[in-house]
Amino acid sequence: MEATMNAVAKAKPLVGTALEAGGNVIKNNPKIATIVASTGVGALTFSGLLIPALGAVGLAATGPVAGSLAAGYQSSVGAVAAGSVFANLQGAAMGGVALPGVQAGVAAIGGAVGYGVGGITNLIVNRAV
């Protein structure tokens, strides 16, 4: 316990210095900070919405939901090819091995959207000044 307390005591000044340095970077580079923050928020938001979005179109942990868009699509194509977009999305909904890859792709799209939002925000703010 004492060793842990000593380690925490030693880390406090380092954390404070790191936070101060980060604050200075943000203060001195607000445009870059806006874009970086927007990119992160976009990536996290899109990734967090993945499973609910898959559920909304009928991709569930037990397979396509009867009467849903996903079930209609699957019945129209017949046998779903392994590795197809549909198969990967269904696998992600089922929590399978496709989930990390699909989440990474969705996070990248969200990051790109966030990056664009940050850039547009900077343009609007610069024109208003």
C-alpha cells in the first residue's frame, strides 16, 4: 500500500505538468485543437452507434430479424457470400470476429466526418472574426 501511495505521489507532478503542457498546446493552436477534438468525438460517436444502427435495420445477435430490411435483403440475394459487406455487418451484430474490423471502419468514417466538422467550424469562426 505504501509503495502505491509513493508512486501516486511521484506521478502527481508529472500529470500536472502534462495537463499544463496540453492546455498550452490547445491555447496556442485552437484551430488544430478543434479539428483533433472533432475527429475524436466523431470516431467515438460513430463507433458507439454501430450496434444500435445495425439493430435498427434488423441485424441482431441471433441473425436477421424477420420482416426487417436485413431479412428482406437476405431473402433477395439468397445465399450470402462469406466476407461480403452483409456477412461482415451481420457478424458484427452477432459480436463475432468481424466486430473490431467493422467498428474500426465506422470509427474512421466518424473521424473523417468529425475532421470535416472541425474544419468547417474553423472556417465559420474565422469569417465571423
